Amino acid sequence: MEPVDVAFALLGVGALLAGVLPRVLEQRPLSMPIAFLGLGMLVFVLPTGLPTPDPLRWPELTTHLTEVGVIVALMGAGLKIDRPLSWARWSSTWRLLAIAMPLCIAAVALLGWWWAGLVPAAALLLGAALAPTDPVLASDVQVGEPTDVEDSEDEVRFALTSEAGLNDGLAFPFVYAAIAIATTGLAPSGWLGEWFAVDVLYKLAAGVGGGLLVGWLLGKLFFRAPSKLRLARHSEGFLALAATFLAYGLVEVIGGYGFLAVFVAARAIRAAERTHEFHSVLHDFAEQVERLLTVLLLLLFGGAVIGGLLAPLTWPAALAGLALVLVIRPLAGWLSLRGAPGKPAEHWVISLFGIRGVGSFYYLAYATSKTDFPQAELVWATVGLVVVVSVVAHGIAATPVMQLLDREGERTGEDTRAGSAAQPVGATG
């Protein structure tokens, strides 16, 4: 039995299950990520001859696999949000980004240093890697496909989708700060000025500006070009990948944050012709690719867990990780949403469902491929534990919690007031 043949068979089974499971698990307290995490653990515990996935041994491969998974998910997230961008309408998002995310980074970094015994650079990397709400594994609590009604989403799904779309890019400066400390030392004189000028100001500006420019140009090409070149007429979904890689690649070439650029470009494309049915075509293709990548990444993650990823874990580090999921994120999210749109029950649900996942793996793999981090094995083990707990706990709780909010009438948004008014873009009836 050749390992490559086993790999082909496994990928085939995974792809088939990716098509079947969403229908089977719909309305059940179980998620697709749980199923594939378990399948990965099962496959790699059997004598299949497959090599054990080890992100510490292959950090660059891990970086690129997770990188593709995240950027495709970011494109899908940006396309499916119906609510136009504004300070007032996105109030919950700004609060989660400006208050909850820095609080989570600081609290986890402090616990990692003071309680788990990590050196400052490793502790900050742990906090930064665990900061983003994952766009890949959070589909059960995100908005659905694009519709032709602005503000069609309830506040819970909108806040979690928009937060996941933006905080993957906004956590990057903190990762760079950890890399700088690991490289030059803790003294701010050795890294703070350049970090703030380049990694904060320039890279953020390049990410937003580059994403807007690419999205604007693609919007013109999709919807405003002469008839023969107007790509929206042809309904080719693979152009979602063209938009994703173009925005990401060009902004990374000029040194900006590509994650941020992809989401911003998706929003700019959506704004170019808000109710065109082509948005659904792009979104559906991106979602299918995202689902296949999620299957692959979760299978490999399950294999890494079986292969000993969590072995270096210590009790203090484990408790620090659990504190993020059970205490730090819920409290930080709740504090940040005080006075935000929505009901108190919605605020608690938004705060509780800060799902950690593939984005955290990307940041860890990226940072450890750039410089040597002391205690990298312990940081990987802690993040691995957090993702396992998040996948299982949030995967089980998502469906019943959202159903409970529906039954109790605790969800605000145009869809709860307008009933069936929201339809997929381009739909009639």
C-alpha cells in the first residue's frame, strides 16, 4: 500500500464528505470541522504509512497551506456581507477590533509570560496568534450568501463575520512585534520606531489602499467594462480566486498586509454593483474552495495532534489557553460591546463565539519560519489545544445557541423585521 495512493483516497473521501456532511449535520449540534478533525485523528492513528504532519518540522509548507485557506475564506466573507460599510452600521465590528482584540492579546501574553513561563517574545506571539476570530472555521455563526437587502443580517452573524474578515490582518502588527523582540531583544529602542512606522502605519495603509484599488478596478472590469469584456455576464466563479490572489499578491509585493487587502477588495467589488447576481456566483465558488481547503487542513491538524503536537503542553500553558476561550474572550467581547447595537443576549453570543483556528496556525508558522523563538514547541502545543477546544465547544454549541436566539426573538436585524424580504442577489419571487 503506497502512501500516495492512500492520500488520494483520503482526499476523495474528504471531498465527498465535504459535500454530504453540511446537509446531514444541518440543524444538529455538531459541525463539519469536528467531523474532519476526528477523521484526521482516526486516519493518522491507523497504519496507513502516511507521514505525520508536523508544523514545527515544515513551517514554510504550513505557512502556505494555511495562508491559502485564510485568504479564500476572507474573500468569501467580504462578498457575503450585505451591510454597507459605515462607522455607525459597523459599530460592533469596530468595538471588537479596537477593544476586544487588544485586550485578548495583552491578557494572553501576560498569562503566557507570568503564568505559563514563556519568554516575552514567545508570550506575545502566543497572544497575537490567538487574537483573530477565524474566518475558516466559523461558517456556522456567519452570515449566509449575498442577498439584495442591505442590513439583512442579524447582529450576531454580522459582527462575527465582519470581525473575522478584518482582525486576521489587524493582528499582524503584533506578530511582527513578537518577531522583532525575538530578533533584537526586548528593549524598545531596538525595534519600536521601525515597527510602528513600517509594520503598523505603512503595512496597514498599503493593505487598505491596495485592497480598495484592486477591488475598484475589478469592479469596473466585472460590471462596467465594454460588453465583450464585462466578466459578470459570463458567471465564471473561478474569478473569485483571481480576485483573491491578485489582491493578496500585489499588496504583499509592495509590503502591505495581504489578508487585509483581500477582505477590503471583496467589499469594494460588492460595492461596485451591490445587488448583481454575479456576487452569488463568486461567493459560491469561493465557499466551495474554502470547504475543500478546510477539509485538508483539518485532516492534517488531526494527524498533527495524533503525532504529538500537544505533547509539550504544560498545565500552566493549558490553563492559559483555556482561559482565553472560557474567560478572556467572553469578557473582553462583552466589555467592548457595551452600548453597541443589539440585545444583551446577542452581545454574549458574539463574545462567546470567538472561534480560533487556521489563522492562528498561519501566524505561528509564519513567525517561526522568520526567526527562532524559544519555547516554540510549547507555543504550538498551547495554540493546538485552544483550536481543538474551540472547534469542539463552538461546533457543538453554535446550532442550538442560534436556534435558541431565534425562538426567544433575541436577534436584531432587517431579516427579523422583514421576514422573507431578503433574497439571494439577483433572485426574484
